[in-house]
Amino acid sequence: MKLSKTIRTKPLLGIFAAGAAATVLTLAGLGFSAAHAQAPRLMAPPVAADGTLSFADLVERVSPAVVSVLVEREVEPNRAQNQLEEFFNYQFGDPDQNPDQRPNQQFESEPRVMQGQGSGFFINKDGYIVTNNHVVDGADVVRIRLANGEEYDAEVIGADLLTDLAVIKVEPLPNQPFVEFADDVNLRVGDWVLAVGNPFGLGGSVTSGIVSAIGGQNRENQYIDFIQIDAPINRGNSGGPTFDLKGRVVGVNSAIYSPNGGSVGIGFAIPARTAKETVAQLIANGSVTRGWLGIQLQEVTTELAAALGLKEAAGVLVAEVLDGAPAEAAGLQDGDVILEIGGDDIAGTNELSRIVAAFAPGETIKMKILRDGRERNLSVKLGERDGDSIAEVDDPSDEDDSLASDVGLRVSELNDALRQQFRVPDGVNGVLVTGVRPGSPAQAAGLRRGFVILQVDGEDVDTADELRSIISNAKSHDKEAVLLRMQLGENRQFGALSLGE
């Protein structure tokens, strides 16, 4: 640890984002069984002079670097105000905040301001602060509050949906303490950790616990393996740091597993390695670029290993190579088993996705594959995976499509390949968002690539033509916006899609 002074649809049981959002996560963990390096022994908990267990010295050193992140978003009145209110409660957390601002009537003529809170922490003397994407996503105003109560306006430098990380910045503050990510995290189950943050708006709260698991549950479309901790974290903790006993940031608090939205002792933190790599790109570029192979992946089970002639269940099976993808250009074929990338063994699908995503687009990677019982070597020049712009998988309609030109949206009808690629759960029906133009009404509505639009103004949509028809009809009746019901992974939410110029 270093200091600058030289020193919703409510599920019955789900996993919720611990901060401004209440994001439902999938329970079908896709994390690989990582072979983490083992520390020689468990670090002893700190002991005070009188022999009692105490984290006080550590807390005094690190907590000044932790801040509360305050966000505001203006909400336009809508005929389905109660449904939009559920959406913004999802986005910004605590539904009991600002009860005086809640309307008694169903219809309003004046815009409303919704507020929420999360956590963050300074990582250098230049005023950069790390938090979660879901804390600041869609916010019109972002401020921070220091431990001493002082507040400062903050600017969103960049955010990344796939890792749920964001970087905000304030003007450099004299002698502001900051903390650093650990470079050599060798966490083991049972290691002590501290979570610091702003649960329920109670700034500067500290909880302690141990690492419960590593490489477990995983968010939809994220290339990370959560650190599971039992240090109690609650709504408002999102974006706050998880420290080891050396005062180093080993994770960023992101989600909790809970039947009621409160802590039950199962929390999740984004690992320091992932956070450090992502934050560096966000500061440098304002966004994150990732390498892209363009294949559908499948785990190699014991039965598949036997059928493929493998001695053990290892590597990743290529279920399908996408047309026109970098993998196709390199000669990768359906049924190949990817054994190594860059000399590193591949243990599972999540590890392969994370490794490939860590390379920059345009880089060439070497891989070892198994085909027809023989090992082969291939070189693949990676493409770019871009979750925010219209790219890669476009609706096959022509360039004059009204959805693209009017609201900045490209969609495709669901099929088995797209369900697998975007991890759309079975039984979820609608149209898949394949592209969103930056700055468009679609982006303002919260749509991102990979979302499934389920309904528009309460009407189910299963095809692109149905979506176009409903939007066209709404415009013909001079509606300013339509209400979207959409889903990402297991999480459903509402959004208002503007139809104005």
C-alpha cells in the first residue's frame, strides 16, 4: 500500500450488485478451476499491543483513500412511471432514498432526479478514482465525498461493461492519500481481507472476513473470476476496495449473493489483476479494446475427452467457427480442441476468453490445437471485440434500416449460435441487440450489445420487423418515447427509448 504523502424484477434468490445497482447474476458459474500459486502459509491476523485481534492500524492507513461516489440522473416523465421507477431503482440502488421526491400520482409533467450512491478509491496522486461501471452508468452528475465530508465534482473518464469497472477523476487534491493494486496476489481460501466502502450511504464503513473461494461465480459476458469473500458487503459497497493485511488492493467489491439485497456473508470482488489491466486502458484510452477470435466454445468433459482421444479433460472444444471471423481466416475448424495459447495451457472456456481478451486487436497469437488425434500449431491474427459500437454481428438488413438510422440500434433474431455466443438463457425470447451507435437514443436507453429486447410498450417482440413496426406506430402517434423491457443474462430491466430527433 502506498500513500501520496510518501506513505427490477425481484428474484426470490439471486446475486445482487453491492452498490448503486441490484444486478442479478447467473448462478451457473463459468469460472475455471484456477491453479493459483500457493502462499507458503496463512498470514496471521494483526494483534494489538494488548494481545487482542485488531485491524485498526491497517484501517487508519487505507481508509482515507476510499470515497463515497454520489450519482444523479434526470428522469423524464413517462406514462409507465411506476415501471421506470423500478428500472432506476435497479440502476441506482436503494429504493428508499429520497422518499419525499416520490410522486403520489402516476403521471408527472416535470422531470425527476433520481439519486444513488456507491464507493470508490484513489489510485494515484492525479485524482483518478476506481469504481464500478454500474455505479456511474447513465449518471448525469457524479460527485465524490471524502471521509471528512468534503464533496467534489467528478468526471467519468471511462467505463467497461464486461468487467463492471469505471474510472472517474477529480482535480488533484493536495496530499490526498491513495492506494495501489497488488502485483503479486497469491490469495488462498482462508486468507484475511478487509472491505471498505459506503454501504447504505454509511461512508467509511469497514468489514473483515476471509476469502471463501477463488474462481467461482461469474457475471454474464465478463472475462474475470471473482474472489468470493465473507466480509459483509451491502448495497453501496460497489466499487470499494478489498484489502489484504498488507494494505494492498486485492479486489474491487462488485456483487453480493443475497435473498433480500442485504449481506448474508457471500460477496464477490473483481481480482486486482483484472482491475489493474482494465483501469490502465480506461485511463489511457477511455475505453477497453479486446482481442477476438470469433468462435463458439464448449467445455471438454470427461466423456468428450475420451471421444477425442485426450488423456484428461483439458483444453476447450471449438463448437463453431463464426463466418468471417479471425479464427476462420487462420484455419481453425469446428471440432478442434485448443490446448495452448502462447505456450500457456488452457484449462477451460473462461480462461481462454480471458487470455484472448487480454491481447490487443491486431496481435498475432500462437496456439496449439488437437485435430483428428494429432497436435497442430496455428497462428491467429486477432480481431476486435467491441461491446459499444456497431460491429462484428450486424443485422443482415440493409444500411438504410430505420432502427439504425433513427435510434442507433442494430438487432438480430435469436438463433442457437447467437444464444451461445451471447449466453442468452433458454426460454428467453426477443430480439438480440448486435450494435449500438455511441451517443444514440439506444445508448441513452441503456441498451448495449448482448441485451435482449423482450417487450416494447408492453408488447412482446420476437422479430426485427415486429420491433420496427411497434416503434413506427408509436412515432405515427407522436409518442416521444417507448418503454423497453430488456434482459442481460438473468437480469431484466426497463429503459425508455427516445423517438425524438
